[in-house]
Amino acid sequence: MEFAGKTALVTGSGAIGGLGHATAKVLAAGGADLILTGTDPQRGAQVVADLGATAGSVRFVAADLSDAAGAHGLAEEAGAVDILVNNASLMTFSPTTGQDLVSYETAFAVNVRAPFLLTALLAEKMAAGGGGSVVNVSSTAAGLGMPGMAVYGATKAALESLTRTWAAEFAASGVRVNAVVPGPMRTSKVVAAMGPDMGGMGLTTALQRTSDPAEVAQVVAFLAGDRASYMTGAIVAADGGRTAI
């Protein structure tokens, strides 16, 4: 199995029905040992139970990534990992003139500072173990002007910039860094907020539909694994052609 003997830390994976959960499923099916994270231990336990029959081990670590100490604590608890998926994200939706400073700062803390700290702390351990893979989860909001998403888009654009810089910094040590750009996804959180048709967002894509998180998770897992051994610094769209039209 592709990920047998490897340990993967997937942030933002502590709830059923999201991209983190879907990614954890694909990695687990490939034999990875998983460290899942989120803020709610009860919901995290549900994800662990859902993945309990997989080949590798699965454990949940509660972590508040809006706090720098939470990111440091998670890195210490995780120890050495082979794969880091920076998936945890906070979405803000507000016109620029109405954006409050607290939400602004929290979004940058979760979406930019936490991946920065986790990558800085864990990439060195990956290098010491012979290499590894970091996959950052971006958004089409990083490259498209979307009213109301100035802050969220800026955080994801920053993450894409970090992806390229980290690829350059860590290549010599055998650590690859790539990013995935999902389009409209039918995550449980988005469907609960917007309804099954997600406000017609699927019609903005070339494929004229939204994605199941499992479809994007396959791309994340590909970049995380050895099949993508010659890929680093890539920003890979898994958006149904949204950014192509």
C-alpha cells in the first residue's frame, strides 16, 4: 500500500463530511498512520471511529490553531511525520468596508500563521528522516476576485506564495511542498449553510457541477505520495475548470 509505514498529520480533519475527513480516508486506505486534528474532541472521536477499520493507526489531537501555542503544541504532540496536510481553514465573508479586525486577524492566524509554524517545525523532522511531503489546501479565492472574500482570498494567496518559497527552501532536504486549489465542494458545512445546490456555485465551473470532497482528496493524496515524487512548488487546481474559464 502506498502510504504503509508513513505517518500523516491532517489539520482540519476533526469533523465528518469535510475535505480533511475525506483526505484522511484516502490516506488511511493506503495504509498511513493518521493524526487528526480539530477543536472538538467529541466530533474528533466520531471521525476516529469512522476510520477505525483502516489498516493504519488513527488518533485525534485537539488543537486550537488560532493560537500560536496551539500550533506549537500540535507539532510537539505529533512528533516526526512523513506527510503534513495543511487543511485547517477559517472562512470569512464580509465586504472590505465591513470587515471587523478580530475576524481578520483570526483568519490570518489559522490560514497562514498555523501552516507557517507547523511547516517550520515539522519539515526539519521530515528532512532528518530522509524527506517528506507538505500539501497546502488553497482556494480559487486566491486567484479570483470574489466580492466579500477579500480577507479569505488574501490568506489563501499568501499560502500559495509560501508553497513556492517552501518548495525552494526545502527541496535540498528531500521535502516536497505543493498546494491544491479546490473549487466548490459539497462539504457538510457548506451544504448545511447554503443548501444542496450551494447557491448554484457548480454552474460557475466548466464541468457545471460541484465536487464531492472525495474527488479533491484524491488529488491531495496524489501530491502527498511517491507518485508525485518529481512535483514540488506546484499549485494544482482541482476546481472543475473554474479558474480556466
